[in-house]
Amino acid sequence: MINKRLLVKNLLAHNDENSFYDKKRFIDIGQKEGKGKFLKHVCALANSNPNNHSFIVVGVEDEENKIVGVDFFDDSKIQNLVNAYIDNPPLISYENIPFPHLPMNKVVGLVTIRSNGKVCSLRKNIWKYYGGAVFFREGSISMPKAYGIELKDINSQVVATIEQHAKNNIELTLDGVIDFLNLRHRDLTSHYKVFKEQFVVCWAGNQKKVKEHTYYSRVDIELINEQVKLFYSEFDEITIAYDEDSFTTIEYIQLGLGSQQKYYPLEKMVITFFDNGTYTIKSDLIFKPPLYDKRSLHHIFNAKVALLKKIEKGIRLDAVERKDLGALPDTLLVCYISGFEVAKVYLEKAKPLLKNYDLGVYRSVKESLRIIRKLTYN
């Protein structure tokens, strides 16, 4: 069982960017440019490593090799993105790796890519890259290749050695459990559960009971053996259930206009553990969007856009407008799921405007964009 935090450390400590490893300050697959660059690197790494894993480490300053972290990224449908744009797509996962020195809301992203043994190529045009393009790694650069296309196995032994050095042990697991329960989350209700005598899942959050259900907010869930953060949210609420073989969460989102707020199930995640030391994670979108009157939504939408334009122009908001600003992320999210696709554009525009204007609303905007991303990839 590989400790992913150790794997990241080994990649950073012993290897500069090369044909099986790349590092990024961040990735942005919400925009065409960022999506195109990401798919190019995935294609190149898969083609350059047909028989072993290759990796992208996200949240690292390139020049100093300093771990600075990125926001928690929900990767549940990132495979769908790769499948949509790449022929002979590799298997891909994005894991959120916590590091002790990073703030609670920051992690290091670890993208793991496994080739299917065939040449990957772009299926269709994306940004400035043409459909049919094939990429390989040349040193630390992903380059297009039009002739002499042949998959070669040159890194298997090197990658196997790195992964072997990142193997977990009892000491690391115990240290991880103690750190989670007693240090990082001593102010929250915390629990742990051992599955199949070898997997340890820890979770923490503010707990409340409504009728027969127990809900958690400010939730953090980690698979300690691999140092992987499975879920993190400062806003949404979830329910947790488990038996001897599986751990299940259902994520809820609060939606509504004004004081008319309701909770809606968004996504169900089931982690199933097996006796042979493996596990699977299955995520299913179970969201059924509420219906709103389109005419009323147009009026509310235009009012929120007007607030953003005032902030953009540097016009001071009065007390009533400041209060209305707090509802902007939720309102634009409701508009988006009701068919106003342009609402996503305004949420993305709001991020830089609100970062230094109102930190609480800025965080709510990021959460709304996270939900939209999840809906998009489904």
C-alpha cells in the first residue's frame, strides 16, 4: 500500500521533471486553455510510459520546488473529461494529499496516469491543439510528434523503485490517525474505522441530528493509509454510513432564493474494501434540480449581475446591497442549474473581484463553482 505523501516527497526530492513526472503550480480545467494544456500533458505522459505509472504533482512552485498547495479538488468525473477528448485514453485519478504545514483547506494534487498500452491522441480540437495530435515527453517538455511514433518502455524500473520507497508502515499509519484526531481536528467530533484489518478511514466535522439522520458540516475525510483526503468542504453537509466492507457518504447542497432554502442530495460516494488489500471508489450523481419560474429568475439574475458591475467599477455598496451580495453565489448557482449557463461566466468573473472585497462570499463562489464542475463532468 503506497503512502501518497511519501510518493510526492520522493518525486520532488529525487527527480526533476522528466518523461514520467511533471509538476505544476496549479491546473485550471475550467477554461479551454487550461483544459487543453492538461490533456496534452496527460497524453504525452501516457505515451512515454506505456507499462508503468506517470505523475503530475500540483501545488508546487517550479523554481524552488516548494510545496505551496492548491484548493481541494473533487476529481470524481475527471476520467470522463479524458475519455471525451483522448482516443485510447489512459486510466487517470486525481488525489488530494494533505501536508502538515499547509492550511486546512490546502492540499497537494497528485494526478496518476496509467497507459492502456496503446498510442494516445487527441480525439478533437481543444484550444490550439488539433484533433489527431500525438504527444510525447522530451525531457521535461510535452512535444507533438508526427512520425516515428512508437511506445517504448524505459522507466518501469525507476518508477517501481520510487513506489517501493513510498510503501506505508504501521508507524506512519498510527502517526496519521493521532495527528488527525488529536491535532488537526481536536475542536471537532472525530471518528475512525478500520476496514479489513488494514484500511483506516478517519472523519471529522460538526455533528447535528435532524430526526433520525446525523449530518456533518465542516467535513474532512481521509484514508490514512495512503494519506489521501477523500472529501473536504467548509459549507456542504453530508451523511455518513458504514458497515464491515464499505464506507458511504451522501453530499447535500443547500439551494434556494432568499429565505426559501432546502437541502438536496447531490452525490453518493461508496468506498468498498476487499480482503486482497484493494479498494474501489464509486461516485454517483443523485441530484434532482428544483424548478423555478424563469421570468422571476431573470429579474433576480440581472440584479446580482448589477452588483458585480458596481464592484468592478469601484462603486461603494450600501448596507442592503452588501447583504444581497452574500446571496450572490447561491443565486447564480440556482440560475445555472435552471438553464442560465452564463451564470457560470459571472461566477468565474466574481472570483478575482471578491477575493479582496469579501472573503466569505469569495469562498462561497468557489464552492458554487466546485458544484458546477461536478455537474458538468457528469
